[in-house]
Amino acid sequence: MITLAEIRAGVTATWLLVKGNPEGLRGFDFSEAGFWRSFQVIVPLLPAFAIGIAAEHRYLVATDPDLATVPLLVFLAVKLAGEVVNWFGAPLLLAALAGPLGIAPRFAPLITATNWASLLAAILPTVAALGFGIGLLSDRGAGLLGLIGLAASLAIFYRVSRMTTGCSAQIAVVMLLIGLIFAKLIGIVTSHLVG
């Protein structure tokens, strides 16, 4: 299991890369073991996923009373399963495209760094979802903060992708689009499963 020290190091390294400081690359373990270990970042992200999913359920029930028949725990289980599929599936998809994208030699460091970057990227969306979920933010306020969080997340992943692989801006954008489209497809599938 990853430790708090590793989490702190991963967030610090990500922040350095976001600021354009290549020293951040030294904060990641780019060994084979470090690559596989980075997938454990999903564990501290699960509460953030659950908060976002619970807020989504609350919003959907408020806007479509028919969804009130879908119990929160069922909604949570299906959507969390979708997050797990996305967590492992997106890197598999990117692995298949790494050659054509010209990032194959730096694929493992890219995935390692972006897995750790997910912790920093999750902060604002989770704050927005939590604020809405406990009633501190209206749906509009949470939506605005969520959009800002999405923009910040994309900026984080863009910067980390460029700093880790040395790829062009265009390739970094293509990688972001691949990730967004894959996540959207998973979201559509899980939404159909829960009603």
C-alpha cells in the first residue's frame, strides 16, 4: 500500500511539473516497480470518486425524480466500477496508441506521473462535489467550481504529459482528448446501467 510520504512526494513532484520545473521528474519512481505501484493511487482517490458520484446522484434525483428509484448504493457501485475500468483501461488504450503517437519510449514514465498527478487534479472537482453534496454550494456554484476544476485538471495533465514525454503540444492535446473520450464513454455506459 502506498504511504502518506509517497502521496506527499507525488503531489509535490506534480506541482513542480505544473510550474514547469523539470526537477519534479525526480520525485517519481520511474522503475518498473514504481510504474505498477503508481496504480495504487486509486486507493486514496476512491473517496474522491465516491464524493463525486454521490453528488451526481443527488443532482440527478433532484432534476429527474424517476432516478429516485435507483438506490444510492447501487448507483455508487456501478459508477465506482466505471471509475476502476477507466483507471486501468485508459492506460491500456494509450499503450496501444503509444507507437503512433511517438511516445512509446516514455510511455511508462508518462503513466506513472499522470497516475500521481491524479491526486492533485482531483482536489477542485472533489471540493465542488462535496460542497454541493452537503448543501454549501448550489448546483450552479458547484457546476462553476467543477468546470474550473476540470480546466485545472486538464492543465495539470497537459503539463505533466509534456514534461514527462517531451511531446509536442498537439500530441499532448490528443492524449487529453483520448482520455476524455474514453472517460465519457465509460460514463455513458454506467449511466445506462443505472437508469
